[in-house]
Amino acid sequence: MSAAKDLDSRLGDVIAFLDQAPLRSTVAELEIALAGCGVSDVAGVIAGHGVTSELLQSAVAARNTFGKINDVIHATAIALSLQHLLEPGETLGRPSLAAGNTPIRLFDVETDVRIAEFKLARWDGHDGARQKTTVKDLARLAADNSGRRAELYLLGARPVTWLRTTTSSVRAKLKGYPAELSAFESTFDDPDIPISAFVTTAAAHVRLINLEELLPHLFSPGGQ
């Protein structure tokens, strides 16, 4: 069996399980069905909802195979964007294409004229974790004193609108990042400022850019 066919075989159960209905609904139905069950009832209930040992093995295989898919998305999205973003004469430093930055490479993209961060998750209304990392990157961009222009690329209108309108404080979103919170206090003084107010004052020079609008051929909702 070829590697591709073997992968198809191993992933078949989890693909079929995900295809039957939205996962949130499938799991909710299973939770409801299990409520009130005794030990003699559980096996029949879960089998009736398609939960098998083969499904577990298939899901583990999918995780092992696609566990780094976010890194693939991050790297390819930035790399494909660069040819449209760089200006004539602009010189690119070594980009940070893998998810996450390093002490040496603080930003996803650095050139002689700009610094940029890319947030490539599509917000869906359950965005607490995405909000925190977005504010962290916004604060880091705003704190840069190199004189280069700062840009925060976001996927869709939802995160842009949230940054410009939320009454949540910077402190509320950075409290899980003590180093970043301390740096914010040192640089900007008051972490209790509403994020929307920060966007229009100390971070006003950071451009918030919707990738769907800027590069629709790469980032249209239908293609994501």
C-alpha cells in the first residue's frame, strides 16, 4: 500500500465522523445521550453515535499527521503575501515564518522600513485566546522605537472591529503574559486603558490591515 493510500485508510474514520454534522452538535448530542447512563448503557450509546476505538486511532493519526498544519498555514501565507506587500527598494530581513517569534526575530516580518505581525486565525465569536495573542502582538508592535512603520495583519473584519471597539483593558488580555504586561507598564504606563483607547492613542501608528480586503485572492473567506 502506498503512503498516500495508507494515510487515507487511517484517516477515513475521523473524516466520516466529522462529515456527519458540525462537531459541536455531534459532541453535544453525545453528551445528552450519555446523561443518566449506567455502566451497562454506555457502550451501546457511544456505538450508536459512531464512537469507536477505530475513530480514536484515526483521530490520533490525524493529529500526528496534521499537528503542524498551523505552521504550514503561517509560513505559506506570509511567504505568498510578501510579493504583494514589499515595495521597490525595500529589503527583507530573515522572516519568522514558523508560528511564534524568537528573542532575535521579534516580528514575523522585518524590513528596513517596516515591521509586521500576521494573525491568521479566523475569528468565530469564541475568540478569547485569539484576543490575548492579538493584543500581545499589537503592544509589541506599538512599543518598537526603530522608526519603521508597524503593521498588524488580521484575517477578516471581526478582529479589526474588536480592537477598535472593545472596552476590555489591556491588562485583562495581558495578565497571562507577565513579561509582556511588565513591558507594557514600563513603556505605556497604564495597562488598565481600554484596548480601543490604546488603538487610537499610543498604538495609533500601528496599521490594522484586513487581509481579506487587501489580498482577497489569497484570503477570501471561501478559500479558508
